Amino acid sequence: MNTVAGYDPMRVEQSVRAFADAMLETMRMHERKGGWDNVDSRWLAWKLAEEHAEVVTAISDYVLYGTPFNRRALAAELVDVANVAMMLWDKLQTEG
């Protein structure tokens, strides 16, 4: 185990793999929509901001007002943020 308090490389790897699996599962559910090669990076940036706002609203409502949130729904929104972030990241790698 690493000497950094609470850091367990195996735990990190397991979490990253589980999150990536969730991302892939969501991407597969939306395959019919096509890829993002023909999508403008500005639209992806807007979509990322929109998805992020949904997560922030759910968390803010919980923190500020005690509004309970559905853990499964919040987890799905976090995966949506990650997927759009990945698409934008990929797009920025290939744009000239």
C-alpha cells in the first residue's frame, strides 16, 4: 500500500475500471444516436456545461435544502458528465 494516508492503488484502479464500465454501458445504450465525430466541439462544450449543471443542482438542493437525491440517478448524471467530457476531450485531441 502507498504511504499516502488512505491511498490504495488497487482501490483506485477498481474504481476507475468500474466507472469506465458504467461509461461504456451508457455509451452502448445510446449507440443509435451515432458518434461525436461530426459534432461541433462548441456544442459538446455546451452539453458538458448542461450536464454539469444538472449534477450541481442535485447536489446543491441536497446540501442547501436537505432535498434527498436519488443516488442511482445522481450516479447516472455523473456518468453523463464523464461521457460528454470524454467526447470533448477526444474532439480537442483531433481538431486542428
